[in-house]
Amino acid sequence: MRTANHSSLSQAAFIFLLVVILFTSTDAYPGLSKESLAFASFQTRTYRPTTRCALEDLSSMSSSSPSTEEQHPATMSCNTSLKPDLKRYRCSTPPSTQSKGPIYITVGPQCCGKTTILKRLFGTVFHNNEEEGGASTGGLDITIDDQELVYFPVPIQLFLPDAALPSEQRSTSNQSILGKSVRDRVVDPSNNELKLVIQRLAGKLTAGDFIERLNNPQKNGQQQQSAPLQKNQKAVVADLVSAVEEVIKINTDPKGETTENSMFFAATKLTLPKQIDLFVVESIFRPRPLELMRNTKNNTPSSSALDEAQRLIKSISTDSSVHDSAAPLAWGNTNTRPREFLSAMEAATLSGRPVEFIVFGGLDACVTICKHIMSGTETRTTSQDDGESDLLCLPKLSRRVLLMRNIQRFVNTGRYIPSIAIDDAIVRVESMLAEATKKACSQNWTIKSDSELSMKDAKFRLDCELCKLAGYELHPNRTVSLMKKANANNQYDAQRENRSNHHGRGRGNRSNNSGDRGRGGYDQARGNQGRGRGYSYNERGGRYEGRGGRGRGCYEEDSQRGGWGRSSQDRHGGRGRY
């Protein structure tokens, strides 16, 4: 009997002790599961203790190591399962003040609000093309357009017919930039649209004349006539005309009142900038002359604007003496193709900074991913509004709205983007986003029956696929690493496009009548020449006697895009595609 009582007392004591231990273990973290406690325990060891507690999103964290499963036992791999919604996780410490600031990569056409959202993130956006003394603690946006000589200020009178140029500015028109004078650049056909827009805004053209000249570029009186507009270009011109007239109405009539004949009268009340930013496309790819540059501290005669921007993002992201490692960075270009944000991915790999994309139309893509993954399941989805206000996405805007923003920005700053460049950027962004969304929807997601699919989860998956398109893997802590070749099969090989010796097969006739078959070469500054058929007997080749074929053209420095017959004498014709 005594032995039995003793055994019962021992069992009771053991059970009581076990209850005390369990109660003590969970008291500090009420409502947490075993996995949550393990995650919170890891955070307590990793971060400095403070009074506040909340880890709202794993995407704000960074780690010096890309390893994920060993360091984050409560986080599922992004390749096979859903990243958990960490709003339910609570810990006694927030992320360390020593964690590295993220690199934001904007993806969107011109004038879609990239700078605006970065200003909201950073408080104040700094556009630097050169390192300053001392470490910067604010956000820093690095862009190609902000590098010197990409734009060159010129008097607006050069774009107006019969306008008198001040004597002190006459030398500007004869100034040579990379082998071409300012006056020659102004009269180049690539600036026809800008001249017509300026003349319409200045009241030198009626709306009717403006429409006529845009739709009939051959009548612009230029030595080099432009090709007839294609169907899509006519739609772009229609949106451009509508955008210009709307901006005129907004700036000249505060009430917004119009009459039937108002479009046929010139606007005379609009105040235009005195200087225009003239785009110098050669500065992006070719070495810039130091004698025309103000800041020569870190530039060399062999540095192009693209090379300089790529150097800056890598050096600033890794040098804490120049830019505080906890302060964010942004690669704020259009980034319409994976190869265009490859430098930012390399910088993130070198510095260990986390990466987050800010995508034009990203919210719609996240909704599509959520609906597709959760279709046919009994699991619950969070409401569409859940977390939307916290998502870093750019709203999807129509082409007309983007063109209106472009015109208004020109009125305010003197910088103009050709309408066809904006349209091309929209097409490329939508194509890349559709590919990333499709791949995100095709992944096998492991979702527990009691889990919720949040918009943040979908955004993380979208960013994962964008990284893969560039050949990188995004880890749950948002650091990135270069994908292994075995894992990168069938992925967009963005790095391949940077190789200067890359060749593609081409078929066509050269400037003489011999029908040679050969390989199209790759020129680093121009792009690659791929497959295509066509005859080219002069510099305007491509469609000769109706025999031009559809193929891939080369990248044209002066037009930044392919086109009908944009090929030199020694290259095949065909319909060019950039």
C-alpha cells in the first residue's frame, strides 16, 4: 500500500511539474504554437532586445546568409510551399537596427509613379550620380537618366520656328556632343514629336494642324522623311493628341469648360520652361567626354552612363562609409526586361541586402495569383483589401493617363519622353509580368486547410518569379543568390544578353545581290540580330519591292527600338524587333 501511494504521489508530482513547465514556456508568448515559439526563440537570439514587439512581415528582414530552412524553421521554402502569414507571430524583440536596408527595384513605364512611391518610402528621395562625403542615412535612388550627359539642357527657342535665340546662347546650338552638334540633334527626326508638342503647347499650331502633322510625318519638312504610321502608332498618336489637349485645358481653363470649336484654336496662356532637356542616347552606351561633365571625381573617359549607374549601385550597396548599410536603396529605372535589373540583383547578392520589387500592375497580378491558387480548395482567402495598403505596387494606368503625366511633367520640368517609348515600355512590362504571374500560378503550393492566403504571400511569390527570370533565387528573408544552372533551365537567361560575343543565326541578302547565309552578330551597344528574311539594298532596306520579311532587327542607338527596315547596308532586312 505504501509503495502504491508513493507511486501515485510521484506521478502526481511529475504531472504537476510538467504543467508548470508548459505554462511557464507559453506564458511569455500566449497563443503561439510550437513552431512559433521556435521562431520567436530564434529572433530573441538574433536581434537586440527592445520594449516593442512585432514582426509583421518576413520581407522586411535581411540576413547575411542565404540559407533559409536552417535559420527559419517556421518558414516554408518558397520553391514548394506558401510563405506563412507572420502577422500571427509575436516576439519580444523587433528586427535589429543593424539589419541591412532593402534594394527596391521598380518595374514600370515612364511617368507611372516610380519616383512618387520612392519618395513616400524614403521620406526624401536623393538622386545622386556620385558618392558624397560621409555616409548617407536616407534613401538613395540610382537611375541611368540621372547620370550626366544623358540629358543636355538647350534653349526652347531651338524647337520653335523663327524664334530668336539670345546672343549668349547661340554658341550652344553649335556645341558638339559625342560627334553631333546640338542643332543637328534638334532637327533629327527622332525629335519631331517633341517639336510638334512644344509648338502646340506654345500656341504655334492649332489642334487641327497638330493632328495632321503627327499623322503625316512626311509633311514635317524634314530632310529625312519618316515612314508611314502603322496601326498601333495611330492609336498612340490619338492618345497623345487627347493628352496634350487635356493638359492645355487644365492649365489654361481652371473651370475645365470647353466649347465645340475649342480644339481648333491655339493655346496661348500656357507657360513653358525656358530650357529643354535634350536626350543624348549615345551617352548611355558610349564613353562621355569629361570636358562636358561637371562632376568628374569618379568618372573616367571610358565610363558610359549605364556603366556608371551599374558601378554606383554595386559600390554604394556594399560600402557603409558612403551609404549606411541600414538605409534603403532603389534601382529606380523602368526595368522592363530582366536584363535591365540584373545589376541590382548582383548588388543585392554582393551586399546581402533584401530585395523587393515595386511593379506596375502588381496588385492585379497578386489578385490573379490568389484566385488561381485558392480555386477549388476549401481554404479561406483573406479579403482582397487585406494588406493591399501595405503592398508595394504601382497602380495600373492607361496609356492616355501616362501620356498626360508626361506632358504635364514636361510643362513643369522641360523633360519629355516620346509617346512610342512609353507605349513600348507598357507592352514589355505587361509581357514580363504576365510571364511571372503564369509561373507563380503554376507552382505547387502546399497550403494547410486552416491557413489563409494573403496578398503579401502572393506578392512574395510574384517577386520570386521575377528574380528567377533574371537567373536569381529569392529566399524567404528576401535576400537573393544566383541560381544554379540545373535549377535555371528554361529560365530567361538575362546574363547571356550581356555577353559581347553572343551570336544568333540570320538569313537574308546583303547590300549587294548575293544571297549569303551567315550569323548575325551581337553588338553590346545595339543588341543582337536574330533570325529574319528580307532584302536590303540601301540604308532604308527591309521592305524592298514588297519582299521584306518578318524577323529580328538590331538595336538602333538613335531610335532605341527596331522598326521597318531599320538596318544598315551590311545587315539583313526584315521587320525589326527590339
